[in-house]
Amino acid sequence: MLSTKPSKVEVKVLKADWSERGAHQAVKSWLALSTSSQLHIRAVVCQNDAMAMGAREAFASLPKAARAQWLNAPFTGCDGVTKTGQEWVRSGHLRATVVIPPMAGLALEMLAKAVSTGSMPAERTLCAPRSFPAIAEIRA
């Protein structure tokens, strides 16, 4: 991501343990720093939907005056599971999520083919993610 983003886009990276609680704690700790209030956050982009919700909860726990400023930014995640990420988008808690297709079925098909034919599968198999909602809906 850092190598492909426009140069005028500044990114602040926080580390957490891929959980809602971990993201909440990472954001809460960062917000306690005086430098956090100096940034103009335009979006909160997380490695999964649970982390996006944890980050959102940390911003929501701020005093009322500061809370609105932070919560106006779009929060996004990845996974896009129907009953979590997509539901959080529908309810307005997340602005969008990236739906990552399940890979187990494809992996089993590749394994079965390799075993039955004796051939090695391709070194890399890509599976296309999709945006929820669609990019056109986000732009509108």
C-alpha cells in the first residue's frame, strides 16, 4: 500500500493483534498522545472488519466535543462476512468493507486436481475481492 499511494496522502499505521479489542486498545493508546490531535484523519482503514469496529469504539469513547470530529471519518475493513462486516456497513457503523471470498473450496479443488493428475498447482492463485457496497455506491 505504501508504495502505491499518492505522495500527498499521509498514512499513520498502528499495530494491533487483528482483534476488535486489540484495535480498540491501539487506538485508545494513540489517542492518549498529544500528537494524535494534530492530525486531520480523513479515513480509518483496517485490516479486518473487527479491527475497524474496535477502532471506531475507541473514537466513540472520546469526550463528546472531540468524538464527532473523529466519527465523521469513514471506517472501513476487510473480510466482508455477511453477518458482521456487511451488516456493520448496512447499519452505518462502517462505510465499506472488502469482501474476501472464502478460499477453502478453491484450495480443496486445487489439492484434488494435484493428487488426481500428479501435477503441481500454480505457485500463485489469485481470487478477486469485491467492495461492499459497490464502488459506484460509495462514490455517490
